[in-house]
Amino acid sequence: MRRFLSSEPYQQTQDDKRVQQELRARGKLPRHVAVIMDGNGRWAEERGLPRAAGHQAGIASLRDVTRAARELGLGFLTVYAFSTENWKRPKREVSMLFRLLVKMLRDELREMLENGVRLNAIGQLTSLPKLVQQELFDSIERTSQNKGLTLTLALSYSGRWDLVRAMQAIALDVRSGKISPEDISEETVRAALTTATIPEPDLLVRTSGEMRLSNFLLWELAYAEIHVTKTFWPDFRREHLYDAIRDYQSRERRFGLTGEQLRGTVTTPGTEKTFIEKFLSSK
């Protein structure tokens, strides 16, 4: 499994460039893709391997998907790397996950710098081991001036935690007189979330076939298109991301409007003809 832990020399193929060009020509690309990376443990168990092998293999998936997202010109990629619920897992597995995270940050920093990838993180970051915090904040600082893809790692993250934290911050502002309860709006809540600096996801990809949000970006995913694949995360590659984008491009995003309204073909009230009027005028 060591091959999953190091990045080999990479060069995009001409065939892949052609596929990406076809995707761009096919329709609008999502600006922000969020991913619930699920199925590492089951992937390993099916192969008679320890769960650690699944997490190791998942690094290669994240590397390939990040590269593809950058090459496509997507603006934002947010991945659910470690939830607050994951702290309940065996201590040995949690410790191994953080060791893998530290190694990944060190190994991928050079490529992020060379390709303009900006690293970001959300969650209860101060609860992470000190070494993880050190490596994470160092990578975030060193890539902060990059202008390409923003890769956000959700670490020790919970959607409910973020909403509660936001409500507490707003309540303090009300108590201090900075705002009144009547001033609170969706924009007020949005600005108080840890994701305030990035746009809401257009597309959510969930691997391993599970049909739930798992406490991920509960506010931000309100209007996201959801694509679920049975593929376990360690097997997920750019081809699966392309499939998800094609699925996204095939949908009509209405945001509460009708299809006619979006297409600009809605009839002004009072001007539509009844069936009888149309019949008579055709004579």
C-alpha cells in the first residue's frame, strides 16, 4: 500500500484533455463541488485488508480528483475528511488517519504551490493534534496567495456544530446591540458560518451508495444537486467525477421557479388564450 502514499510524476493525457474539453462544451460546469468520501473501510474489508489500507488508498483518489477539478477550471472542491462523529472510532484508527493527513499535506504541498491550488480547512481545527494543526496551518499559509482551485478539507467538522456556533455568534451580536433580532436574515446566518468565504456547493457527490448527508454542510447544500454513486471512495477517480458532472449538466436547476420562468417563456397573466379562443381564431 506504500504506492498510495507517494505521488508519482504526473502528466495529463491527451485523451483526458479531450474529455475535459467535451465536458466544457457540453454545458455549464459546477463552480463548487462537495464530496462525501465514503467507503474506505468497506473497500479494505472486501479485499481482506486492514481498514488502514482503505484510508491509504483513498489518498490516491483525492489526489486524482483534485487534479481533475483543477484542470477543468472548477473554482472550489470541498471534501468531508473527518467528521466530529469520527472521533468515536478506535483510537488506533483515528491516530493512523491523522498520520496519513500529515504525510499527505507534506507530500502534496509542492504540487499545490506549482499549480495554484489554495488550501482551506473548516471544522473544530483546534481539537486536532498539535502536529496536524502545525502542518495544516503551515500549508494554508503557504498556499494563501494561490488563485486557482480552492481545496477545502472538512476536519473535525459537523454541520450542526457550525450552525450552533453561528447562532451563538449572532446571539452575542444581538445582546451587545450590534444588530436587532429583526435584522437577522439568511445573509446574517451565511456570514456567520465557517464556509462564509466560499460559495455554496452546486454539486454534492456521495460515494459508496449511502443516501444521506451525514451532517455535512447542512445549510450550504440546500440547493445543491446530489449525485450518489455505489463506487467506494478508494476506487473513485476522475472518470467518476466526470460522470457526476454530466449528471449535473443534465439537470434543470430551478431554485423554486418553474421551467418556463427559467427559459423566459412564461406567459404574462391575462394574456394567455383559452382553448376555445385559440380554436375560433384558427377558423
